[in-house]
Amino acid sequence: STFLSRGTFISGLFPKNYTVQLKQEGYDSWTEIAQVVPSLVAEMKYAVLVPQTATNVATSGDVEGFFEANGSLVTQTPTGTILWGGSPVGNGTIISHSANLKTAVIRSLSQKTNAATFRFYNFQNNTSTNLNPVIQQSGITVTPDLNIFIDPYSDTSILVQTNTRIVAIDSVTKKVTSIVTAPAGQAIGSPIAVSPSVIAWSVYNKKTNIATIV
């Protein structure tokens, strides 16, 4: 495992092509070819084991995106309507969800002003919370391109990042914790790496034209 993401890191391999296979009873096996070259990490994402016995899920209308939450299907229509188990839970785009698929952040844009509204949706208790007030209270301006995502290791903690600040928001208590403020002449870059005990980001120095990982 690494501090950048959950997974398995294998070192000490000779440079060549390797076959990686995952097997589990009741699932089709997953196989991929990994090309290992000196001084580089070969990364494989989204290893998916497909059940050998699957159940078709009926949906109404066109589906643009979907994922599963608490045993029910969450779908998004091309018009932006988000459905959970066939019932609407909001309108917009799911920009982030927790690793356990219990919570999500939904961004909706005003058709007239293009103003953004960010909502925190909890699939466990079917509640929706407007995040705009607490984001603004933290001193951050709400914009459509604001980088906001759920901590992958906590389904109630939200991270918000601009080019000058990173803050953490507790969706339950509405408490805001300032993680970092960039010094003058420096900018914080995306993405942010998060682990259970470490958070890392890059800081770009405009004068020296050098970026450093902190």
C-alpha cells in the first residue's frame, strides 16, 4: 500500500511484461498485462471482477452514468436528474462519492446565472445538505470549477481546494478546519493525495517556476 492510494505495491521486479490475474470463486477472473520498465511504476486501475450470476436491473429512460449505493442503483439521466432506486434525489452531477458509496457530493448549475450549488447527499438516511453556506463561511468563493470531494477514508469529511487554500469540512458538525494556506506567490495544484494518516499536495512557486510536493 502507498500513501497516494489504497492498493498493492510490488517492488524488485525485473523489467519485462508480467501477467496479473485476480480470481475469486463465483466471479469471472480479471487478467491484465503489466509492462515493467526501469525507474517507473506500472499502475493498473479499476480491476473489476464480474459476477458469473448477475441480476438485470430495470431502468426507465436514458442513463448517462450509474453506481451502486447501499444495495440500490444510483443513475443519472442526460438531463441531470439523479435517481436512487428509481426515486429522484436531486438534479445535477455527482462529482464525488465516498469509497463505501454511502455519501456523495452533487453539483447543480443555475441555467440562468451558471451559479453552482454543492449538496452533500447521505444515502443512509436519505438527507441532502446545502454545502454553499459553510464553504462561504470558510472564506472560499463558490464557483462551478471548485475542487470539492469526499475524503475516501471518511464518508462524512469533505475536502475543498482552491489555488490558495485547502480546508476540511465535517458534514455532521459543519466544523471547518484549515489545512493549508499558500504563501504569497505560490499556488496549490490538483490533485490532492489522501490516505488514512497523510495528505499531500503540490505547491507551485511562480517566481522559481518549481513545484514541490508537500
